Amino acid sequence: MANVEIGSQAPDFTLDDCYGNTVSLSDLKGKKVLLYFYTSSGGGN
């Protein structure tokens, strides 16, 4: 994936929602979207 600059359009991606439905970012065009990304270090740090 290419680097994404601040202020540029987010690349389209598809994920399953909490109900098991497949949703693409492009399906939500024109709507407010909150993206929440998290990570786990797995090492207890």
C-alpha cells in the first residue's frame, strides 16, 4: 500500500462489521465515519 498523506483521500478497504456484514469504505461515501485502529504489542510493554 502506498503512503497516505494527511488530508488525502483514504484508500478503499473492505471489512466485516460487528454483525458479520461486509462493508467497504466506499459504501459509506458522503457519510461521517469514525475509524478506530488499535494494536497490541503482545509483549506486555
